[in-house]
Amino acid sequence: MPLEQLNKHLSQINWFGFAGGILTLIVIIASLYYPWWQLTIGDAVKVNVSPMNTNFGLFGTNFKIPLIYALNIGSILTFLCSGIIMLIYSINPTKPYAKDLLDFAWKKPLYSVITSTLCLSLMVLLAQALFKMNIPLIGTATVSLPAQFTEGVAITVLATAAFQWPLGLALTAAILCITARIYHKKTTQQTTTNNNK
């Protein structure tokens, strides 16, 4: 009966993967408008960082660096492919090609969160080393501007940095995708058991 077939198909869906795929797509939209990390130095400098949209503000003027913009586009496409493929896998987790789809899709959000956090930490450390500025990764600090930028005048400003909620959203998507990968074994075992009956 059609209702029985529908119930059987619904029971086979990997709901963790489905939720992870949807959330991965939502992360793209959120990250285009809200950064994963934000740094403000006084009223002059604002840095918004996310894998999908990194931009810099100087005295109210926003600008992008072409190389970083290209990387942002690549990240958007990677997340988009990952989310769509995860959804396709989740609806048909028992198909012969399902494991290959899952293996491609589940890693992308996790790798993005890890590499973004590590690169961001490295950039802050490099900025501290190169410009001798006490730039915080999280929290507030007093920053002394380099003398070469202030013509020898000692100027200190307040710098505030914080991770933003889209990073938490991306982390949740990564956890759901990891759970989908773990749950895939259970889905496969259930299908094998049902086929043997």
C-alpha cells in the first residue's frame, strides 16, 4: 500500500543529515549578512570575517580584498554543494551511491569551522607580531597604534573582538553532519535486516 511505502521511506531517511543539510544552506545566507567574527578598533577600523563574506571598514568605508573575495566565493560554492548533496543523501540513504555522497558532504562544515578558527587565530597572532598591537581574539583590549602610522604620537584606542552567532550555527550544522555520518551505519543495518525478513 502507498501509505506503508511512505512510512517505510520516512523511516529510512537520515533525519540528522537532512537537518544538517538544511542548516548548512541557512549558514550560507546568515554568513552573507553577519560575520563569524568581528573586530572593532576605536571608531576607525572594523573587520568582519566569515568564510562567505570577509570585509574591512576604515573610517566608515567598506572594502574587500580581491583574493579573499575569491576565497569567499569558493567557500560559498563548497557549502552550497555540501548542503544540497547532504539533502540528496539524507532522502535516499540506502541507495548504492549514498555512501559516496555522504563522504563528500559531511566533512565540509566541520573543516570550514576548524580552518576558519585556526586561520583567524593565526592572523591575530601575526598582526600582534608584525604591528606590535595587542589585538584580542575575544574580548576587549587597549591597543597602542604603531608609531609609523601616527607620526610618532602615542595613540591608544579600545579594541573589541567577538565570535558571532553564525559560527555557532555552522558548528551546529557540522555536529549534525557528523551525527548523520555515525547514524548512517544504523540506517544501513536496519535496511539489511528488513531486506532479510
